[in-house]
Amino acid sequence: MKLILVLGDQLSADLSALSAANKAEDIVVMAEVVAEATYVKHHPKKIAFIFAAMRNFARALQADGWNVRYTQLDDTQNAGSIVGELLRRMEETGAKEVLATSPGEWRLIEALEDAPLKIQILEDDRFIASLQEFEAWAEGRKALRMEYFYRDMRRKTGLLMEGDKPVGEKWNFDHDNRKAAPKDVSYSGPLPFEPDAITKDVLALVEASFPNHFGTLDGFNFATTREGALSALDHFITHALPRFGDFQDAMLSENKFLYHAVISPYLNAGLLGPLEICQAAEAAYKDGHAPINAVEGFIRQIIGWREYVRGIYFLEGPNYTSRNALEHKRDLPALYWGGETKMHCLSKAVEQTREEAYAHHIQRLMVTGNFALLAGVDPEQVHEWYLEVYADAFEWVEAPNTIGMSQFADGGIIASKPYVSSGAYINRMSNYCKSCQYSVKEKTGENACPFNVLYWDFLIRHEDRFSNNARMGNMYRIWNRMHEDHRATVLADAAIFLEKLDAGEVV
Ligand code: FAD
Ligand code: DLZ
Ligand code: SF4
């Protein structure tokens, strides 16, 4: 008889540890533990989602004939950590061995490997590419570009393929996916779920247990079962996917979700699988319900980016989260925790993060990420923020997106150039600037959009590293053509802004 460990983001009936177990003999162990909820102070909605989904999954396992020992957070016997719970359940049941599926974070993998217990850790095979496959793909390549990996995943899955050719004769339709924010959004957002009895209990528990975590539980409406997650997926495919591509990069002050799927919490927790999601999207294309730019763009995020960042996380090893190639040292400004700011784009992105534990990709990359990078914030603090505040954040997917894609802290493994922009990009893709106290059109002066001066300040601070980058040379040429006095004013204004930021003034 063995203990079968199922973690909060392993809620899949086909989990490798469950598939390898003997239902008649083995005992499934699931535990809500304070260590996992507080090693970073996760958003209360994230904790509630995970606990409620865990409880529902445990019930489904029991209904399917599994023997489950489930520990609630407030159980008096709760040992407080995953390893502690395994040891307690071993003593209680007499089990001598544990079977687990590999966790999605080095911290927990190491804790299991170092634990004083006999444990077999199986690969997590809920992905399109195995880690060995990714390593083989990466081996000997000078640059690990997602686009080439993605094409292999298209070939491997057969998604949007006609023989060995991509449907539509192009691998990537991103060019069509950069439309500015629409005036009206015809989609009312992700399918909301009324909390069931289990979820209501969890909400009360989380409210009482984590009062000082950033974020609100108000309006909790995530699905917490596989059936619910499937309905949420179906709702997205039916009502939003057709316009997903067009407005993928757009942002609106009064609309938090636009045409995004908001399925990453379900996918990352294991309630949905990547292939079934992509097959549903592909079927919408084949039925003529959604255009190729939408469906290709959506599928690329899942079999391309998601698989690719996982490969990088495990390839790069446990110290990835402390990389700091640009040697940025500034503390994360208080505005990331809801502190007052005059910058409307940041204020809106943080506000919706607090409310929903969600922001879409361009808000994460080009608003909160862009600002942290331009301001030179310590990437490890930025990483911890993203890991805490989003319901979909697990280190294997969050860290490469933050440390690599957003903060260029890995020195360019993921991003071939830093994702930075002045206010002009944000203005083009959103309506934020219309309601801002700063003027996006002004280049210098007290009233000028801070992104406008910080952008140049960043490029000049890192001139040695980036001026020879083929994709950035043009920006340095523009800078060099500016009048000397203007350049001096830009850099002086950036310095004043950063001083105010450090002094805790409202900026
Ligand atoms: P959609 O825009 O509707 O996309 C569909 C799906 O594609 C997503 O559900 C997601 O599973 C996948 N996807 C899209 N982009 C990425 C990507 N870059 N990496 C991996 N998967 C992707 N995503 C997470 O799942 N967890 C994270 O912790 C996370 N942290 C991020 C941190 C930063 C700094 C940035 C820039 C991006 C991060 N992302 C993360 C990627 C992306 O922002 C989210 O996957 C997306 O916003 C989820 O919302 P959605 O389901 O509405 O996505
Ligand atoms: C994120 C999370 C939280 C908040 N709580 C738990 C928990 O109480 N029990 C559990 O098994 N898993 C939890 N998780 C998910 C783990 O943190 C996750 O499995 C690791 O970070 C690896 O991805
Ligand atoms: Fe953001 Fe600048 Fe636009 Fe204000 S003006 S919303 S700070 S980009």
C-alpha cells in the first residue's frame, strides 16, 4: 500500500501518479497547508480557487472509488506542510512509500526529494512536450526561439496542419492580431459561477485565515470543478474566440477581459488539458465559426508559449528566479500593492488584479512589467509579485514569463530584446491615456507621461548591452538625432521621477 500525493495544481483524473496507483489498495493524500498558501502571500481568490477545486476533486475521486485522506486547512492535526502531511499520513496508515507526480516548482521538488521518506516521483505528462523532448530540441541551438519550437508542436499534434504544411500556408498570423482597442466589446466576459456549498465554506475559511494578503474575495466566481471549467471553455469558444485574435493586445479602462479566455487557472490547476482546449479551438475554425488568425493565435499561446516556458524553467534550473542580468536593484514600488498613483494604466491594471486575480497578457507585459523594467526594479521582487497576485501563477509558468520575457533578467534566453515601450504603445493599444493625469503626448516636463522619459533612460542606462542589438539600433539612432538639450532634459526628468518614486511620493 502506497500514499498517492495529489497537489493543488494536479487536479487531473489522468495524473501520472493516479494512473500508476492501485485504486484498491493505495491511499490518495491531499492537503490544504499553510506553507503552500503563504510561502508567498497568494491572492485570496487564488487560494480559494485552489482549495475549493481540491475539495471538489477529492469528492470526485471518492465517488470514483478512491480512498482519499483529505486535510482541510483548519484540521487540528494539520501538519502545515506537504512533507509534514505525508509523514503524518504514513504514520497513521502504516504506508511505507509515496508515489507523486513531479511538482511544478523546484522548491517543492527539492522538499520532496530531501524528505525523510521513500518516494517515487513520476514525470508530469499533462503537457504536449516532455522535458526530455524539450532538452533534445534545445541541445546545440544558439538561440531558443519559441517560434521554431512551436512549429514542432504543430507537427507533433497535427493541430492546424494539412499534411506537413500549416493551414493557411503560414505558421503565424500575429500580424493580424494587433488591432487597437475596440469602442464596443460585444462579449460580456468569462462565464461566472455562483459559489457552491463547498466553495462558500472555503471562502469563509480563506477570509478568516489570510486577512493580510493582497486582493479581495468579493465576487468570487471561478469554476471549481472540471465540468464547470469545460463550460467556461465552451462559453469562450462560442462567444469570444472569433474576435480573440483581432483584439489580443488591446486594453480598455472599463473592460477587464476583452476577448480573452481566462482559462489559465483551470488549465494550470489540471481541470482542463492543453490538447482538448486546442482541439476545441481547431474545431471552431473547421466549422467556420472562428477565423484562422484567432484560432492560430490562441493555439500558439498554449502549445507554443506555455510549453516553451515550461521547458525553459526546467532547463535553466533552480536559480532561474534569482537571475538579474541587468543588475536592477530598486524595490518594488508601493503602487503595485494598490498605493496611489497618477498613472492611470498602472492604477487600472493593479486595481483589476486586486479584484480578479487576473490581468491579461499585455497588461502584465506592457503595463506592470514594462514599468518595473523601465524603472529598474529588482526582478526577484517583480517575480514574487506576479507569483502572488494571479490565480494562474505557478512558478514553472510564471517565472519564465516574468524573469525572462518581461524583465530580461535571464539576459535574453526567452526574449531577443527587452519588452519596453514609451507611452505611445500603451496609448495606441488602449484608452487608458485619455483618463490619465499625465499627458502621453508630452515628452518632457512634470506633466509628461513617465513612460516617455523612463523609456530613454532605460535605453541609455543599458546602451552597452543593447545598442548593437539589430532590433534596437534604430532607437539609438533616433536618440542620437535628438537635440543635445532635449536629451539632457529627458534624462534629468527621469532621474527626478525615480527619486520621487523612491521617496514614496505619489507619482
Ligand atoms: P489568453 O490570452 O486567452 O490565452 C489563452 C491561453 O494561452 C492562456 O490561458 C494560457 O494558458 C496560454 N498562454 C498565453 N500566453 C502565455 C504565456 N506567455 N505563457 C504561458 N501560457 C500562455 N500565464 C500563466 O498561465 N501563469 C502565470 O503565472 C503567468 N505569469 C505571467 C507573467 C508575466 C509577467 C507575463 C507577461 C505573462 C504571464 N503569463 C502567465 C502569460 C499570460 O499572461 C497568461 O497566460 C494569460 O494572461 C492568461 O489569461 P487567459 O487565460 O485569458 O489567456
Ligand atoms: C498554490 C497552492 C496553494 C495556495 N495551496 C496549496 C495547498 O494547500 N496544497 C497543495 O497541495 N497545493 C497548494 N498549492 C499548489 C502548490 O503550491 C503547487 O503544487 C506548487 O507550487 C508546485 O506547482
Ligand atoms: Fe500610462 Fe502614460 Fe498613458 Fe498615463 S499617459 S495612462 S502613464 S501610458
